[in-house]
Amino acid sequence: MNIHPDYFKGFYEADVIEDWPHRSELPWLDNEENEPETDLQAEWQDDGLVILPEFMPDVFIEEYKEAWLKDNQNRPRGWPFDVPYMYIPALGDMLAYKPLTDIMTDLIGEPLGVHLNLTGWVSTQRNWHQDGYLNPDTNRDFYMAIWIALEDIHPDSGPFQFVRGSHKFPVITNEKILAALGNNAIADPKWPVRSEEILTPLFEQLIEDADLETEEFIAKKR
């Protein structure tokens, strides 16, 4: 995806976006001089996502659902902390599924560890955003988000929306978005949501001006 830099004028004026100065520091497929070796790698390089239908074995999903219901029947947003994989064996087993970790390594170029889990069974109601700026800028996008559908997702549940190829946009950095949010923004646990007050109008304008296609992913179980 090649978009004329003028379309990002609002982002630059808000001082939230930049180009990575050293492309060699990024994951190998983020450098388009590197040729993908598999179809999945080509999808990841071109689109910024891959979809793996009927991938996760039912046994992992059912054991996880049982563990979730045991602890969270009256807590629809799931475990109230970020690292339940460290304490819930069924979740750790699912995330350690070797075919999944092998694909992650193939796409990023090195083994990855688990960072956090969002375990709610209700929509996050997040608006347009990028995950990269939620991490320290030293991560250089050595990161991926994994969504595992425990059941078929109904469109009314709030489907995942994305713009294919948007990972190639100039980068919204953690440092810049925190600066735009004002002094000591990092101390506010709600700063990622607050960031959308700045970014969502910019993304909406970009989508309209550049005539970008937004897609909905209605996930099926597994």
C-alpha cells in the first residue's frame, strides 16, 4: 500500500507520527527488500495480518472455556489482571500450542513470549488505533496480537474492523502519543483510550481522503 504523504498531514501536524529511522531494526518482513518464503509470510508482509481458520484444537478451547467460567461467571470482562496465562494452565497450554508458536516465529523472525491477555467475553469497544504505540518504541514492532475465537462471532457483537496494509503507514510512536496527551499521561491507566480521542478523527479522515477500504472480520470458532 502506497499512500501519498499528504494524506498524513493531520498526523504530522498533531506530532504523533514518524518514519522509523533505521529499517534494519524492524522485523525482517517489515523490510520489503526481504522476500517472503511462504504464503503466510507473503500475507503478513502485504496485509499485516493472517487468518488461520479451524486452527486451534477444540480440546484447548473447551478446557479454557471451562476454566474461564469457573472464575468469571459474574465478571464478563474476564480476569481482572493482565497475565492470567501465568496462573491458568488451560490458557497457557493454548498459547503454547506449537503450530501457533512456530507460525509466530516464522512471521516475526524470532521466538516471541506472551505479553498480556485480554480475556473479556464482551467487546473492548476500542475505536481506530494501532497496537504498536501501546508498547515502548524500543520494541520496534517485534509484536503481534493473537485473537482466538471461542465460538462463532455474531456481527452484532462488535466485529473486528481493520484496514489491510495499514501496518505500512508511518508509525505512531509511544513517545509522541504520550507527549500529545500531556504531562504525566503515562500515569493514567486510561491513556490508551484517551489516545483515540486524538487518533480516531485522524484515521477517519485518512480513510475518507485516501478512499481506503475498511473490512470486518467476523470470526468463526478456532
